[in-house]
Amino acid sequence: MLAIARSEVTQIVRNRLVLVTGLVIPVAVSGYVVHQHEVFSGLGSLGYVAAIVMFTVLAFGLYTTAVTTMASRRQNLFLKRLRSTAASDASILVGLVAPATVIALVQAVAIMVVLGAVATEPARVPLLALAVLASTAMMVALALATAGLTSSPEHAQVTTLPVSLSVVAVASWVGISGTEQLGLLKRLLPGGSATELVVDAWNGGVPLADSLPLLAPTLGWVVVAAALASRLFRWEPRR
Amino acid sequence: MSDTPVIEVDGLTVTYGAFVAVRDLSFGVQRGELYALLGTNGAGKTSTLEVVEGHRRATSGTVRIFGASPQDRRAVRPRTGIMLQESGFSPDLTVRESVGLIGSLSGRRDDIDRVLAIAGLSRKVDTLVSQLSGGEKRRLDFATAVYGGPELVILDEPTTGLDIQSRDALWAAVGRLRDEGSTVVLTTHYLEEAQQRADRIGLMHQGTLRREGTVAELTQTLPSVISFGLPPGAPEPPTVGALNGGFRIETFHLQDDLHRLLVWARDHGVELQQLEAGPTRLDDVFRALDAA
């Protein structure tokens, strides 16, 4: 697994397209949001700004990169090559997505630290960490499922749009309008409950017992996406 | 050679929807043997090999490698080197990084420089895979297959795209592996390679194993061929059939009939043109299969 992850880091560094989409764009967009946090927090709250930053990084830095990576590795038969070794399927997948996941987590945490420094620090850091980790797991699982529907890296530019735009849109919807109305729908949509959790964790004022159940829908999406991935994911191109 | 088969295929059937690619296939490969699985296009050898490699599940039947399921990678892969039909390397990694990665995941240990020397890639260690030629990529594939001297080496069309020198080097390396006791399974479109090197050959056609045996066993059912041409005005030669403007003798007694033809030519003062004589080749066995 570590050997695969190391080789992925090497490939990310050598591939400018992945480097730009995976590193520069999320950081640039998130940096802009942080810079304009007063404008954005005027729309919702500082927790909303944190949620938007998190999902921008996870959608474009992790999800899109992971789908593109797996489609590319499948297309050039690298996945088949890896499966010709003694490595297990699980260790291959973990090795492939681990670098993008770690990079996205570092980005999200770094931007949130900056946001906390320039504005107000989050009220409940452990809860915020839980929200970030659950959201990361959801986006990785969704990436595995989407990769099953994606035939090439070029195709990934299309297949990743619905999920990546949806989670950012849902985060905005929930972050700006709250969950007083259509609460069930908003919480069940991918990213909805995670956004509410981030808002609660950053802004504070909500009892922990009320916030923790918000993890359930996000973890539910992890299960659903993993089940879809187990049916959809392919190791070789269709013949 | 031990009697314990390295590969046991029993009643293997592989289907894709309604299409039956392999039907009730059974064969075994003994330790130390070089077994060539040959077939016409669409004969089912790639599907068979993919099940043996563990890349595909059998629809029915069983396949055992070293007594274990091919899907049991921990048990099988450290003992098996696989040269895939197509490259499957990341274009953004160098030759050394590619061999290092696949080698480290193989469960075997080896010196990367030694392996690259065997594959003739010593001058390309720091070259990106994207900058390799097709033949060099095949050699890289071979390097990862022989990394660590596996007990079983599966070579799927290993010499396709290789020049003569590279082919010779590859077969020399395979010969050394065999000297060390490795078992080799081979598919190839170059029948002369199988004819020269295989201990036994399995001939597949339309999803089934039609013939199996040594080259001598496979070719003994078909006659050898003597072909030649005659100058204008030459008398009719003995016991021949005309073919494409020349003459062709099919015989199970090559030496006797060739001797008789040469004696006849000398006695009649005839110079035989483009004379060729030889044992039955696998090509002929193949054509006979296809025509059957």
C-alpha cells in the first residue's frame, strides 16, 4: 500500500494537470472564500464559510482527482498490472486514493486554521474534525462509485460534475438557509448534514447530543456509495 | 520433473453473457515444463489465461495454481510472475520506479539493476515509461515478470513487437529461468517459437482444447511436405501432385521419398528448382484444425 501511495505522489508531482486541478484550484478558490469571509459569513455564518471551503477542497481536490486517477490507471491497465501482484484489492485502492486524501485533508485543515486566525476560532474543534473526516470518507466512497461509471480521464470531467457541484450547492443551501425548513430533505442530501455539523461545530450554541446524530446521514452516504462502488467499480476497461 | 502439477485446469468454462469463450477445458502443467497454449484468434486462450492469472473468475470448473485458487494472491503471486499481453505501466514513472514498484508488490526480492540487465533495459533506467518504444515496454513487462525468479512464469505473447536481438535475449533469459527450475506457460502467435521451445503444446480452437502433446505428437498425424519446381521440358516426376505451378509431395516417409526424388532428378539430368523439404510444422497442424 505504501509503495503504491509513494508512486502516486510521484505521479501527481509529475502530472501538471492533476497538480493544478488537485492542488492549485481548490486552494485558490478556498483562499478567495477565506479572504472574502465577511461577505460570505454575511450570507450565512462563519461555519458556512468553513463548510464551503471544506466541500470545495473535498469536491475538486479529492473527489475529482480520485475519479480521474482511477479512470486513468484503469485505462492504461495500471490497475490490472497492480492486480497481477500479491497486493490485495483493498490495499491497491487505499494506496491510490491515500495521497489525494491526505493532500485534501491538509489543505482543508490549513485553510480552516487560516480562517480561524483571521476571523473567529471554531467552538468545537473535535466535532469539526469528525465532520471533516466523515465528509472525506463520503467523498472517497462517492469517488470509487463514480469511477465505475467513468471510462477515461477525459470522461471524468463530465461524470464528476453532478456530485462535485451538488455537494457545494447543498452546502450553500444548508449554510445560508439553515434546516428549519425542509430539514429532512436537506440533511439527507449528500453534504447537507455534514454542512450543518460544520456550522454547529464552528458557531457553537447547539448541544452536542443534537449535533452528533448529524453524522448518521453522512456515514449513510458512505455505506450507499461503497455498496454502489462494489457493484460498479471495474479494474479493467470494457472490451 | 515432479508429478505434482503446477497448474491444474479442470472443466473450465468461461462465458460472457450468452457467448461461450471457453468450454469444458482441462489441462495440467507440470513443474519445470514449458507449456505453450496456442490457438486461432478468438480460440479462448486469453480468457483461459486470465482465469489462470486470477484476473477473471471461471463461470464453472476449477483452476488451481500450486494447489491454491488463482484468486488467492497471497498464496499464488509471490511464486508467479506474469507478463501481460499489454503493458499496463504508468507513463509518469521511470523504468526503475516501475520495476521497483511492481517488484516490491510481488512478494519476491531481487536486485532491480540485475533484472533490468536481463531485460536489456540498463540504459533506460531513468527513462519515463511514456518515452519507451513498444518493444522496450514489452521488455519492461518481462522484467517485472521475472523479478525475483518466480517458480511459475506466465508469458502472454512475450515477443510481440520485439526485434530479433531482443527476442533472442528474452528466450535466453527464459532458458536460464528454466535451468533454475521455473515452470513457464506461454501464448504466442509465433508458432516457430513454440515449436522450438515448448515441451508440450495445447491447441485451442473455438473455446475447446482440440489437441495436446509434444511437437512430435502433434505433427505426426500430418504428412511432411517436399516442394519443388521443374525446368521446361522436364519429364514428369514420380508420385507428386501439382500445386501453384510447382510440385508438392506429401509423405509420412520424408527421408525415403526425398531420396527417391533426388535419385530420379540425377538419373534424368533434371535440376530441381526451389527445392524445400521438411517435417510437418505447427502451422500445418493449425491449418488442419481450422479447416476441420
